[in-house]
Amino acid sequence: MARKPRRSKATPRKPAEPAPPLSPENLNPFLFAQRQFERAADQLGLDAGIRDILRNPKRQLTVSIPVRMDNKQIKVFTGYRVQHSIARGPSKGGIRFHPGVTLDEVKALAMWMTWKCALLRLPYGGAKGGIRCNPRALSLNELQALTRRFTSELLPVLGPQQDIPAPDMATNEQTMAWMMDTYSMQVGYAVPEIVTGKPIALGGFKESLAPIEPMLRGTPEEFATAIGLVFSVLDDAHFALAGRAVQLVDWDRTHQFCGRCGAPTEAKRDERVRVCPACKLSAYPRVAPAIMALVKRGRQILLGRSPHFPPGMYSALAGFAEPGESLEQCLAREVEEEVGVRVNNIRYFASQSWPFPHSLMIAFVCDWVEGDLKLQDAEIEDARWFEVLQLPKLPSRISIARRLIDAVVNELRQNV
């Protein structure tokens, strides 16, 4: 008698159940974030696999943080760090201290941080972290102990190429300094880029943009000055991030209407462009090339200062390319116009995006040929030949101007 085939005990996988409906009794921030994502995914036509990847965090870590309090008792706090996505680069996001911090709240904030970075096409993913505590009830020593132990617990997932914390609710530059110091002690050398929002003395940024906010909203000259002040205190990666954001926001704001017929423009979803539906004129983000020139004469270099520079600071000469000229022609013209000397033997060094708001700085080294210094009053406040062993105050080390000067000075010093 033939044996009947045995039925498999495996049961078919059930489709994922939809998230429970939101109500005043179920105000879950992560469910809100997921619903927002689903609506956007529907508009974009994302397939099911991509949705599954993006609707949940890449990594989430919950840690217990024992701290010896001022009264000598041990108290255990709960901390979280969520990395929603690392597809575009290291994850980035703040650390908050609050009694109401929950894992779902941190997951939602990490997801939103991913969208922020992606919308600006920045090379970061989204992350968030927090500790469930009442920071107002903790002494400074207790906050330091809490922060340092929390950082130690996160060491396996932190790093400039992995995850970069920042200040958030009830955390500040002191918190970031503790985190940076704890991480640096573990790796054996200073790593200021492990956090943002640290003190200026550690390579951080000013606590407030209030002093330069009027300039950011003012004339192009005031805007350039403000960006220069920001540039002097931001690290390289975050200046690039801020600069890209400034340029894209300014471009979008100033191209809401067609420059040809005046009709309102529309943004395309699959390309960074605004298109006029009436006359089909396309407006792309523009880039204005500008040269930077470091002139050599024997063991001397020529440096100048703009009226907008900080007191005592000198830098390489710079100017914008005009229609119809090459970069080499631009360099020769700008140097002669600004300081009255002629140059030759022009060599490319490097380039850097510069939000002027739409510039690309292209740096060159060149040699003096002839001419005495004759300054262009409107552009140059002072210019001098400096010996390589007696240099003035120079721009920030993250600027292309400083890298250009350092490279040439090091080369000349080796030949001394």
C-alpha cells in the first residue's frame, strides 16, 4: 500500500502586518516616521525590498550605564544609539539627555536625519542617541561620569568613518569635549573629528551664529565675509556640508521664476534642476570658477589681505574668471590688476568648493617675472613679500589657501 506523502510542518510566511493605527493613546514617533516614509515611498515607486531596508534602522544599541553618584551610590541609566543608515557614508546625529528618551523616539530621529542628509545629497547617514536621565538633577561630575561611560559603551560603533555624534537636547560643547576625550584616550591620539559641536579650542564651532546672521542675509560681500568666519572654525567635512547646503538653498530660492519669461518654475524629482513649464528653460545650480595664485620670488612668497580679513591675516591672491578667458589668463590678469606684478610658469595645485555662494576655487603656484607692488585699493588692503621663515598669520589649515601656502613653504624650506 502506497504511503501517503507527509505534509510539511513548515507554514507559509505571513505578510507583514500593518502598523497599528495611531491614536492619542498610541503616539509612537517611530510609527509616525515610518508612515511618512511609506507615503514618500509610494510617490517614488520604491520596490518592496528597498522599503524593507529603509523603514528600519541598520543598527540599534541599548546600553546600561552604571554611574557612581556624588552620594557614593551606584545608579544605572539606560542609553541608546541608533544608526538608521550608513549607505551614503558614516552616520551622523545628536545625543540628547532627557527623562522621556525612548528607543522609538531615537529611531524616529535617526530616520529623519537620514532623509535630511539624503535630500541635500550629503555623504552621511542618519543616527541619533540619548540617555534617559534628568540632567538638571545631576551635578557636573555626575554628568561627566555619565557621558564618559556612555561613550565607552558606544566605542564599537563610533568613529569618524562610522558614526559621528553631535549635541542635542540638554547636551552642549562640554558634553562633546568629554566624548571626544574619552574616545581619544581609547585610540591613543586626539581625534577631534569624532564629534561636532565641540569647543572652539578643540577645533569646534562657535555656540551661536547670531553675530554673523545679519551678514548671511545681507549683500554678497557681507555674505562672503560671514562664510569666511564660519570657514575659520568648521572642520573640512562639515564646511563642505554647510557650503553645499548654502549653495543649493540659495540657488533654489533665486530660481523660483523663469529668467526668460517670468513664469513659476518647477523642480524635477530625478534631477537637480528647475524647469519653466511655459518656455522649457532649465536652470541648473551654477558654479563660478575662481583662481587662487601663490606667487614665488626666490625664497619669498607674495601674500595679500582683503579689508574683510581678520586682523593680521594674509593669504594667497584670488579672483573670478571672466567670460572668454582661460584659468591661466585669469590668474595672470588678476595678479597684475591686484598687485601690479607679472607672472609665468603657472602650475595647478588643487581645487575646493567655496560657497560665495557659487564658487569653485582652483589654486595655482606661479613665479614672479617683473614689477613692483602696486595695490588695487578697492580689493587689496595690503600685500607683501614674506620670507618663508617669517610668515604672518595665515588662514585656517582646512582651507585650500592654507594648504597651498604650506606646500610651497615646505618645499622652499627644504631648499634652504
